[in-house]
Amino acid sequence: MSIRSLQPNDARRVNEKRERVGPLATLPVFYKLHGRKALIAGGTEAAAWKAELLAAAGAEVHVFAEELDPGFSDLIADGAGAYVWHRQPWACDSFKGMQVAICDAATDGEARAFHCTARAAGVAVNVIDKPAFCEFQFGSIVNRSPSVIAISTDGAAPILGQAIRRRIETMVPPSVAAWAKLAQTIRAAVNERFAPGGERRVFWEAFVDHAFAAQPTATTVRELFAGTAALKRKRALGTGRVTLVGAGPGDAELLTLKAVRALQAADVILFDDLVSGDVLELARREARRMLVGKRGGRDSCRQEDINDMMVKLARAGKHVVRLKGGDPMIFGRAGEEIARLEAEGIPVCVVPGITSALAMAAELGVSLTHRDHAQSVRFATGHSRHGEMPAEMDWAGIADPRTTTIFYMAGRTATEISVRLAAAGMDPGTPVVISKAVSREGFELWSGPLRSLPEGIAITGYDEPVLIGIGPVFAAVAARQFDQTPRAVSAAGQ
């Protein structure tokens, strides 16, 4: 296949049309309240929490309540003028000049009255824990101000929103706040130094990479300016860069954070046939995506054409992400791609991914190097570049009963593997598993003895990626399979 044939109809290039925003339960809006007035009706603990949020956003908070919860009283006492307490219930004229109005209503009748009065006054309204009387909701907040992350479930599942917040808290370090403040101070200088579009994006991508590592230092800005200027000079000479990224076995949650950042920074993504749509959803929306499918036994782009495409795009100044299933360095032909790019003088780096053998081990709950069964683990290919079993295989080493072996791409050679291993002295009763589409939709598992491997591959087929695991560590899998009598299990030879 030539480079010219890598066009929309032939290479199935996707996402040429701009993706549309899906339906939104609510519009996520960040509303500035600094110096504006906000109304709080009620002196409860829940009302106090909303009042504190409004004051933290710079609002002048007017509290209408005859009595206050002790914690609310302390909040107002410590508020240094952020709060105005009106020792009376709210009334129609309380809404004058207010931007937002929040009420902790004891009854639906009070909630309805407050909601209607606020609407009549043209003030955005929220009644705590009564979604039917809310024009806006408060989400769970991750505060790295001036970076603020809010999570909403449209009032349907606040506990879920809090769980999402906890997950994000672990992913976004506190140092992001300092980087966000730094970004505010240098934005004008960045705009002055670098042209709109690609140049500025290069600077901010480098900025973001640093932001998740450590606190900024006194030399950070100078170093970022110098690095971006150097890259600008390279781009002027027509030099982009390539990042080889491991997409893992299919589940987008198995991507590394570094892989996600690479996808967010890409100009062009060349992706394999096995890369899932969920993984591609994490890419920068504006990135051009091109399928360069490589699949055993099917029509595929030639490796030479893919190499040429990476060189061509990089020489055009693009950041190319070569997105590969699993790990790029495990049977991913990354060595050939790296050699070609280095020969052309194009910068290349690698972001590792979870290889499918490890995903299978996790799925099955099997330690590939369990000390009672194995002293080593071996990853082996099931076919050569010509499609048959490689001639140089160390069958005696693979037949060692203290070695766990995982065969990749071995669906068509499974029968030969069983014959060769038996000839090399491996016990025909050695436990074997076949997993198909591990961590993907359509996952299937077969287990049985080595002698029944041909029967197992006939049951599972190999229309999806197949792994064959061989060794005593898989004995427990076979036992669980027969105890639970699940799908696609062969008892032959037991």
C-alpha cells in the first residue's frame, strides 16, 4: 500500500468531520461573583456551607435568618465584612440587587414561594436539596484556584459526584494551583513572544507537562521560553516530532497519565486497528486521526508506508502520535520505526503501555512468576514476518516447567506450538489458557491441558487478538473454570 492510498476511503481515516458536543443535562458555567451580592435564606449548617462558597468567590453575602447555627455564627464573625446578617426572614424586597439567591427551605411550600419570587425578580435561584426548585446546582469541587474543577450529576447522585471528586483529587496535585497563578502572570508575555496557534500551543504543552511534576521555580519561565524558542527554530526548519504511545490492551482506564497528555498534545494520530474508540475519545479534539490498521491475516498498511507517513508529517512540523495497542516495545515493531525516525533526524520518544500479557494476568488473577510454580516469564511471538512460526524458537527453553510462557499472535500456529512443546519434552498435561480480546468487549477464556490446545483454539477462534499462556501458574485458572462451569471451557484430557 502506498502513502497516496492512505486517504479517507482507503485507510478509513476517521474524525475528519468536527465532533459535535453530546447532550448536556446542565450547562457548566463558571460565574464571577467578585463584588456582587448574593442572598442566603436560612441559618442552617447547609446554608452556611453555601454562604462560604459564595464568599470564597468574592461575593457580598446577605444572610436572611432570625437565628443562626453556631457554625454559621462563627463563619460570619470570621468573615471580615464578607457577610451581612439581616436578622429577619427573607421578603420580596430582599432580592433587589442580588445576582444569585439560595434558600434552605423547611417545606415545599416555602421552597416554591422562594423560587417563584426569585424568578420574578430575575435572580438565579437554588433551593438546597430540592432540585425541582433549582435553576442551577452546586457541583463537587476540586479547588486548585485559579484552576477550579466542578463535577455535576444534575442532582441525581451527589454521592457519585463526591466519589468522582475524590478520584480527581488524587490525579491533580496541589502544585497545580501555583502553576495556574503563574500562567495568569505570564500570559501577556507568551502572547508577545509566540505567534497564535502552533507556537503558543507548544509553549503551553511544555508548561502543562511541568505543572504535574513539581512546584515552579524562579528559573521555570526562562527555561520554558528557551525551550519553546529552540523548538520554534526546529519547526522553522521543518522538523516536528513523533511520540510512540502504548494504548494498552483496549480499556481506556489502563492508559497512563503520560499517554493521555501525549494524545492531548498531538497534531496527528496514526492509530492501529486494535486501538479502542474509548482511547481515541481522550485525544485532542482538533487532532487529525488516521487509521493505519495492522491486523494479522487481514489487509493492512505496510510498515514501510507507515514509516514514510510519520517522516512526512514530522517534516511538516507536526507532532505525530503513533498510537499502538499494548506496549510499543513488545511485538509492536517500534524498533523499526525508531530506527527510521532517528536516521531522518526526527526526534522520537516512547510512552510505554500495559502489554496484553499483563492485562490477561490481572484479568485472571494469576501471578506469572508465582514463586511456587515459575522462576521466569517469557513473551514469545507466534509468527514471523512471513506468517509462520519463527524458525529460531528455543523450544527446549520454553518447555522448561519452571518458565511461564505467553505467546502473542499465535492463533494460527497453536497446533504447531503444542506439537513442538510435546516434542521438546513438555508434559502434555501442562495447564494452558487461551484468552481472546482481553480487557475488551467480547473477552473469552478457554483453559485445558497442552494436549488439548488445538481443540481450545478451535473453540475460541482468533478473529480477535489471542494470547496463549502456558505453565503451571495457570493450574488454578483451570480449577476455577471447572468449579464455575463458565463459557468456552474444554475438559478434554482431564
